[in-house]
Amino acid sequence: QVQLVESGGGSVQSAGSLTLSCAASGIIFSWYTMNWYCQAPGRQVPGEERELVAKISPGGSTNYADSVKGRFTISRDNAKNTVYLQMHSLKPEDTAVYYCNAKHGNNYWGQGTQVTVSS
């Protein structure tokens, strides 16, 4: 059974920092591209509810949404089957539910973790 379990969300003030973690089980983690998506409050456009924030390939290549470049860092620890998202200089517009996603042919999702940034 595949499980992706996110943790680390919470409430912070603007300019604060959080680090999200996603622990995977039931997959060969090192084979998977790992992604962090976010779904902002009220975002209900079908097919566009979740926005890609950052991704990291099995080889460690990373990509980021323009809105988070220079502020967020994605990393992975294959020995721990865990992917991280370090979030700095947080803004109120970063408020969202953040989802971990694993892709390698199959596509798996975590349950999400809430990040709330207050001004």
C-alpha cells in the first residue's frame, strides 16, 4: 500500500519560514519524481485546482514555480524516503494546502498539509 504522509504545516506570520516533509512508503522512492503542489483557498477551476510549486527528479534536478523561486527549496533524502520543502520569506499569498505527489508512471498523492501565512 502506497502512502505519502506530509507534515510540517502550520501558521506563521509574513516573512516567516516553514519546512514541509513528506515520508513515502510502498514505492521505490528513488525511482520517483517528487513534487509539491498547492491548492489555494477558493481555487475551484476544474483541472487547475492544484498548482505545481516545486519538483525534484530522481537524479536531483529541481524546478520551481516562478512565484517561489529564491524563497523555496525542494530536496530529497532517498535513504529516508522523504522529500522536503523549505519555505522562507513566506507571504500571505502562499496560504494553501500543500500536497506531496509522487510520479513514475503511477501517480500518488498525500493528504495535504495546511500552510497559513498571516500579514
